[in-house]
Amino acid sequence: MGTVVAIDGPAGAGKSTLARALAQAVDLPYVNTGLMYRAVALRALERGVAPSDADGLAGLARELRFTLGEGRQLTIDGSEPSPELRSPEVEGIVSEVAAHPAVREVLGAGQRSLGSDGAVMEGRDIGSMVFPDADVKIFLSATQRERAGRRERERGGEVARRDALDARTSPLTPGRGAHVIDTTGLTEEAVLARALAIAQDDLGEGASHRGPVVVAVVGRPNVGKSTLVNRLAGRTQVIAHESSGVTRDRVEVPARWGDRSFVLVDTGGVVSKAVGIDEAVVRQAKIAMRDADLTLLVVDATTGILSEDESLARALRRSPHPVLVVANK
């Protein structure tokens, strides 16, 4: 069984926003179980099955195929979730559909299968019913006024009505062992920071849960570090110039590669026997190397390996994390 992070809470508390960001930060698949119930509701509308027909809805739930796609997010019958899942028609019946124990039994089994190798999973009863032994349990709350404002901005939903309907299925209270985060007035970044701290405490120091992978780009002056950073980022984020010494401080650049996010750290040129401002530049580069998960040592293929390259390589051999040599130009 992989690591499971359960995120529960009422509508509009910020579950999806947090779960998606947390899954990215801790490098786990993201599963939005609400979309599974919405998929059943949409299929019911398409097939003419009444939202009160428990057996008919359970049959529809068994027909649907839920998997994790290339982006390690939920796919439904092999496709990304349709925008129709958030239509007013689906919104109007999804709570009634989800209230049937037969439907929850079918989808609960599917959710346990999706999370068997680890996942950040959001819903209403993930930490209490689906994964009662989840490694991390987080329950989000917020004032009804706050949640109503968010819901209105997202899809014009009525939180009070949704709360009343959802409460018939499962209580709007945290399960045993869950950490409660009141998101009222908090930014998305602040909520994520609190959730990451909780995950670190619950999972221990051995887990990598401090955020996206950090890649330091280092080398002597004028080997093309900033140009490489811009190319990897897919856009111009740092100044690249033929003259050496343009970059003097660390510059962090968010980037993506496929479905993975990471942070590139551009650094100034490292020189031997640095003094004055060059000494400060080297100090910043060393900090970047120390804090990185991966270091790219950039060398100039047109000049070959110089003494400064060799000196930097020797220092990096003692690094506890991977180092790749990049021959540029």
C-alpha cells in the first residue's frame, strides 16, 4: 500500500484546490472522488435513470471505468472529466445520487483501488470510510459565508442546500485522527503550507514533502547557464548574455516537464579564489547546490574542461544528491 493522504470537508472548503496542489508537491496521484459521483449523476441523466433509483444508479456506477491517466489524475472511461460534470443539471442531483449506500459501496471500492499505490484523495468520507487508516488525514472547514462566496465564484452553487443534502450521507465533522484546517480568510498558499507541515509531521523525515523538486544550474562564468534555464523553462525568465558575470544572485524559476513541476535555480559563475563580489556570487551558488535535489553542472563543450570545471566537479562529488554534467554550446 502506498502513501495515502485523505482530504475531507464540506462543499466550498477548498478541498480540490488543496488536494491538487498537495499531490503535486508530494509527488502523488490526485483523485477527486466527487467527480466519480458526478459521473454517475451525468450517466443517470443520459440514461433516464431517476436519482432515487439506488439499484439503477449502482448499476451505472459499475459500468463506469475509473483509472489514473498520464497526468496521474482521474480519467473516466479513458477520457479526462467532461465539463458537463459541473453542469447545473448534475449539480442538482449529485447529492441525492451520492446518498445511496449501494452507489457509495461501488465507488468506494473503486476509490480504494485507485489509491492502492498511493494518492492524495479528496472527498467527504475518505478518512473515515474509504481509507480509515490513511497515512495523513486532513479535514478542511470554513464559515458558511466564506464557502458560499467560493461556491458562487466557481459554479453558482447554494452551499446551505448542499450542506443539508450532503449531511444525510455523512456528517460534516472530521473523522478520528484528522487534522482540521479552517481555511476562512487564508490564501491557497497558506493552506498548502499548513497541509505540507502536517504531512511532514505524520509521514516523518524520510518522506520527501517539502514541495517541488529543486534543480540547481551551476558552472563557471559564461558557459550558458541562464540560456539553459530559459530553454528548460520554455520562456525567458533570466537574463542571458554573451558577457560573463550577468547573473550574480540565485534566481528561482518555476518550470514543468510533462506532468511534473519543479524549480530551476540559476546561479552566477563559480570562479576559483573569488574575492569581493565574486565571493558573494560563489557563496550563493554553493547555497543553491546545498539545497537542491538535483544539480546540473554546465560546461562549455567548445573550450573543453578547464581547471575551474574540475574544481567544481570535485566539490559536487561529495553531494548527497544526483549531479548531471551538461555539455553546452
